[in-house]
Amino acid sequence: MISPRYFREIPQRYRLEAGKCKKCGALFFPPRIVCSKCKSKEFETVKLQDEGKILTYTIIRVGPDKFSKETPYAVGIVQLVDGVKLTTQIVDTDLEKIKIGSKVKLVFRKIQDEGKWGLHCYGYKAVLI
Amino acid sequence: MRDVAVIGIGMTKFGELWTMSIRDIFVQAALDAIQDAKVDHIDSMYVGTMSSGLFVGQEHIGAVMADYLGMTPIPTSRVESACASGGVAFRQAYLEVASGHSDFVLAGGVEKMTDGADVTESLATAADQEYEVYQGVTFPGLYAMIANAHMHEYGTTGEQLAHVSVKNHKNGSKNPNAQFRSQVTLEQVMKSTLVADPLRLLDCSPVSDGAACVILCPLEMAKKVTNKPVKVIASAQASDTIALHSRDSFTTLNSVKHAAAKAYKQSSLTPEKIQFAEVHDCFSIAEIVVTEDLGFFEKGKGGAAAETGLTSFEGKIPINTSGGLKSKGHPVGATGIAQIIEVYEQLTNQAGERQIKNAKIGMAQNMGGSGASCLIHILEAV
Ligand SMILES: [Zn+2]
């Protein structure tokens, strides 16, 4: 549905780069142009730490066509140690081992293939630690 | 601002309407509403649809519908706010009448979902494409994460979720327009296929076709056209972050809380004064969370409320007497208007077997995405 070129040209996804508001210190991943806490437009780029914990999760058993080969798969909301929260697949584990509160680390992986040429799209996934 | 009333309603049956196109179903509902309101013209109309482009490849749906309704050259617009598109159409129509700009305005909603698109993928466009859907999240998946968080924080159980579906199917069995008029047992819900843990097939609203339309006009004029006008006493809308993960809590829907606060203020009512409500039960957990955030139950007690029957037809506050999205069906763009129609039927004593005694004040709560949009309308019999 979305051009792979578009995804490739989003550097923060691959380098886990967040925007830190220079005025109030709020951290945004992905980076934003306007701080939704204080409305400031001044940011610095900071790299996020790659460890965190699972706040909530689910096992997708009926998925969209493009993920059909992986179904069932786990997705969760992970809070990184910096406080940033993101949605990510939780992989390389028996699905029963995943719990709210489990510690995870983000790793660089292929997320999906795009379009009829099957171009690879990359990003982060979480593994239990 | 003028007082505004609903004076006529029309809707198709919700379900798999294989023999009708998207324009057919909308026109049918619109004609029924115009006839019901006994008006000879409409000044303007709003068409709520979430994704006619993805579902049937037709955008510019406002003009398509005015054309096929034989109403050109009236102004017509398509409005979109995911599953809250119908609610937004109603609010826009309300504002246009209240402002004095138009007298008779049609607010409608329509969706044709069974014609072949990948429904899971199309619906997921209402979530954050770049940071949620990219990772493989589906809509049931997002609500499943809300459910798991609610279970973790408040001890809500799968059985409590199932009670919502059992109740809504029971109500829907009395609604001739409902997609599913069959009742389900607790055991059937608990044993149905897992879609996204802990949500099962019977925790989820179905894929549906359908359209719903209402006619609004100034209250003063309404009194001349009908002896049973229903007054809109609150119209409120609020938003929240598009991504679930950006919220401080996954078990409170801020858009619902904010819209509710505005609606209660506009109407000078408290939650205790609402006699019944149609709420957005796209998934069983949604009804539980929403009934808490509307202030009907304390936070964390929504599951117990469903289990003990407080939200049943005979309960403290009947929720989703129409059968809700779960049993009545959820043609996404039409849902917000269909909720208004149920409230209108209750307030005008036209709800048949589902009729609540002495219904005077009812609420419709319509939501888009995982709660990034919320519309709340309160209606009163006059
Ligand atoms: Zn800031």
C-alpha cells in the first residue's frame, strides 16, 4: 500500500532516532515538527536505547494478507528505557512466553515485502531478553 | 444558535447486501428518511463514509449520492473520520442547521464492505500506517492490546467480555434491521476462534453493508412537521493520538472523556441522567472501556457491570438496545447515524420489542480508530 522507497527514506526507523524538545525535554519517536506537550518547534536528534519492557501485547491470529506466512505472530507496545513507547512485533520466542512486563531488546529485521516486486522493507522488532 | 431536531429516519437492513451497490443502499435509506420526515426538499447533505475508495473504488461519494438521489444541485459533502464518519456527518448537519445556514439537512452514512477488498487491510488505514500497521497490527489487534491491558490493570475477564456479546446479540435478535438476529451463549462466545488474543470472533463486530440517514431541521419548524420531534441537546467531538502507543494509558480513551465532558456541559446533565445509550462496541472491550469513560461506571468496573446485567435491557442503564455494532452490524461509515436512529426510535416510542419504558433522554457515542476520534450526541424527546 505504501512505497518501499518511502519507508527506506525514513532514517529514524532504522537508527531509532527520536526528537527531543529543546524547551520541555519531551522525547518523540518518530520525531515531530511540533511538540505536542509545549508547542515548541525546536528539537535535537537523540538515539534511543534499544532495551525496554512490554506494556501490552496480543497474538494476531487473523492477519492481513501480507503477513499471512507469519501468522500467528505477536505484536506489543514496548516502552523503551528512555520512556518512549512504540508498537513492534515480538519475535524469536514461543508465543506463550510473552507476558506484560517482559524485558525486550529491539533488533534490526525485515518487516515485510512490498508490492509485486517483493521489495524488502526493514525496521525494528523486539526479542525477549 | 438555533435548537435543532431530528424529524425523520431511514435505514437499510445491515448485512451482506449482495444485490445492491453502494449508491443503491444510500439512496434507499435517504428516500426513506425524506419520506419519514415528510419534507418536500432538502437544502444540503453530508455523507459519512470511511473508505468507499478502498472498499468499492469510488470516491467523491457526496456528489455520487446527490446525483442518484436526484438532488443536484444542492451542496453535498463526504465527511470522513474512520468509523466515526457517520457521527461527523450528523454533527456537520447539526451545525449547519443550528447556525441558521440551512433548514432541512440530510445526514447519512454508508459503507459497502463485502465487495471484495481486503477488509482487514482497509480498516487498518484508520490506525497509524507508518508506525502501527507497518508492524502488522490489525484493528482487532489494537483492541486486543487494550483488552490485555484492561485485564492486567483491573482483572477484567474473558467471560466479562463475552457477556457484552451475549447481551448485544440478545438485543439485536429483536431488531429487524440487524445483521445477526441469532442469540449466542456465553459458551459459544468463549469457544469461538481467537482473532487476536484475548478477542475471539464473537467479541468482534462483523463486516457489513448498509446505509442510514436522518433529516434535521430547526426545532421550531419541526413542531409544525411532526408531533414527535427529538431535540439534539448536545453535540460534542474530541480527538486523541492516532497511535495507541502514544497514550499515557491504554485503558482510558481520552477522546471519549473529553467529548463526554463537553456533551454533559452542553446539556447540563450528569451521567446518571442518561437513561440509555448506543455506544461503539466494535469489539466487546470497547463497550466496557467506553461505559467507564462516559462515567456510567467507575474505572475498571465496566466488565463487572456487563457481567451483572447493569447494561442489559432490564438493567440500570441499557446499552446498545439495537444490538450494537456486534449484532446489528458495522458498515463503518453508517454506524454513527444508525446509533442516532436507535436513540430516535426509542425516544419516539417506535422501538417495538426493544422499547424502553418512558424513554426521554438517550445518548449516541461513535468512535473512530482505536479511539482517536469520538462523537457524542445526546437527544431528548420533546
Ligand atoms: Zn516541548
